[in-house]
Amino acid sequence: MRRPLIAVLGPTATGKSALALAIAERHGGEIINCDSTAVYRGFDIGTDKIAVADRRGVPHHLIDIVEPTEEYTAAQFARDASAAIRDIHTRGKLPILAGGTGFYFRALTRGLFPGPGRHAELRGRLERTAGRRGVAFVHRMLRRVDPESAARIQSRDLKRLIRALEVYFLTGRSLTAHFAETVSPIPDVEVVAIGVRLPAAQISARVTQRVDEQFARGLMDEIRTLLARGIPETARPFGGLVYRQALEHLHGVRDEPSTRALIAQENRRYARRQLIWFRKEPNLVWLDGPGESATTIADALRVIDRRLD
């Protein structure tokens, strides 16, 4: 019998961390982060990391593992997560993957292809195109040849947009087509995937509340501290949700109320993209309700108990 991995997935602000904690307490589990921003040290408030004091003694893995100036890829995540899963199994514990980065989950459960090497001339042409016509134009280029990758990659993430186009132009096939032929690094693991979802209006309210809490907890001071440490604004986590808009506010692009509203709006859009992504995942059991609610926790435990019997 294959050893199990529980995955708690879904859009932002649905209570995935709370549900993962409840499952871990019930089954003697350890949690593996599946959020692409929580891997970076120092970026705490804007990523909504669960504080050590709130982890209730449950071990957490792949949080704060790289410096913000480093690059951390989905391929690295797949290697690190598979190693963590095997280590947790070896100690007789239950690994629980929790987060909303669908690409990381797919890399772990289906694998990634190595892809062609960097092509400096092609990248240069694409970068010049972005400079002349804007990043949005490059995103539209990708949408025409690989709509699934365009839905996954944020419209301002020029580096990933260029890589996806580079693969297409060099191989004649999209990243999506290549991924369909990859092999998971954990083929001997039984994945029990649970998705948490909420109505759009409820996500909107929860996102707005969370943004207000992030500012109240000192988001802007956190950013000033990171900049004072010498972290450049070009560091990858500064380009993500919350931090990108907050940096613009720091530079006077807009006032704080407008910045809060924009962050909430971008999070709502991100939640919709996440939901579209996870809907395409096979064998994912959806639960309707916030992850911290007693009903959702009970429903999740029933799903897991049936699968683990």
C-alpha cells in the first residue's frame, strides 16, 4: 500500500492553514508549505505566514528556507517537498501539504520537464519587445500560444512569461504540452487532495479584512526594514501580490486607502485564477466552507479517514 500525502489546496483567504493544522493535530501530521512566497525569509506579513506561536507545536516545513535575493523554482520545490515527505514518512508521521500555489502542487504530483537551455538572443528580443510594447503585450503573446500558462503566470511576471515563450519558440510546443508528459517525483505516494472554496462575496470580505490586518500589523514597516537590509526592489518576492502595490504606495504612487483597495482587488482576481487552476486538478475533493469552521474540519477528516482506512 502506498503511503499517503494529504494536500489542502484552494484559493487565497479560504482558511487552508487552519484546516491543515486541525488535520495535523488529529492524525499526528507535519505541514509542508505549498506557497511560493512563504519560502522567502523576512516576507512575513504580506505573505500571511502562520506565526510560530500559532502553529500549536505542529512542525512546518519549507517556510523561510531561502533569501529573498535568491531564485526558488517549482523544480526546487518539487525536490525539497518530496524529500520532506519521505522524511516525515520515515518518522511515522503524516505529511500534509498546504497552500495555494497550484504550479508547485503540479510540479510535485506530476513532475516538471527540464526544458531547453537559456537562449540569450531570443530572450533579448522578447525583453526588447516588452520594453517597447509593455509586459501586457508579452502576456497576450503567451495567451495566444499557451493559454493555460498565461492563466497561471501573473501578467507582470516578465521573467516567467519570457521563459514560457522561450520554450514554445525553441521547441514548437507549449509548456502545458510538455508538462503533460512529465513524471511525478513521488510516484509511490497516495495523494489525498482536498480543495477549500468559498463564494466570491465571502472571499472578497475575507480578503478585505486580511489586507486591513496586514497594514495594522505593520506591513509598511516590514517593507522599510527589508529595504534597509539591502534587499533590492527587484527581488522576486517584492514583485508579488501585496508587496508590489505596497511598494508603489511607499513611492507615492497612490494613497493608503487606494492601495488597500487595489491589493484587495488583485487578491480577488488571484483567487479566481487559483480556482480555475485547481478545478483542473483530477481527484480533488471540494469542501464548501471556511477551513477553520468545525463543519469543514469534520468533513475533511471524514474524507481522510475513508481514504486512510
